Amino acid sequence: MSIERQKVGARMSQIVTHGDTVYLAGQVAMDAAGQPAGEQMANILTRIDGLLAEAGTDNRQLLSATIWLADMRDYDAINLAWDAWVPEGCAPARACVEAKLAFTKYTVEVGVIAAR
């Protein structure tokens, strides 16, 4: 089975497909500075939609999601955006953990795996 990489950079690929499984790199919000976690999450989910579409799939095909939060007090805020985004009956396996993110302007990062 071949491996297909899209949006390849020196450090990572944004999309990696192996067979019918699509892996996305962890996504953070664009222009995150000053945005509350709920807004960052909504921005991230829009970015994920675009990447999944490029890979030939969508959020109904999610298999797994990992959410990293800089502060677990933002859990309810990010879940408002998440719950509105995930189609009914299509919730993936999911983990949400508190973690120190690469830059302080980011309050949330999301990585997903989807079927195609």
C-alpha cells in the first residue's frame, strides 16, 4: 500500500494518507493571538474541514481525535464548538488532555484520523 503526503513541509506533512486512512497533523488556529479557546476551536475545525476535503473525506468519517488544551478550564468552551461540528451519530474515539503547547498564543490543538 502506498503512502501519499500532501502539503509537505520540512518538518511535517499536513495530510498523510495510507490506504483508506487519512492522518492530519495537529491543527492550531490561524491568527490565534487574543482569541478565546472556543473561537480557536471553531477556527481549527474549519481548517480540518478543508484538509479532510483535500484528502477526499469529511467529518462524518472521523475515526479518532486528540485535543490538547493549554488549560482544562477551557474544556466546556471548546466542546460547544466540537459538539456543533461533529455530525450526529459520527462521534470518533476521542482524547482531551491538558498540555503545554508550542506557543502561548495557542490554547488548543486538534489532531484527527479519518477513513476515506
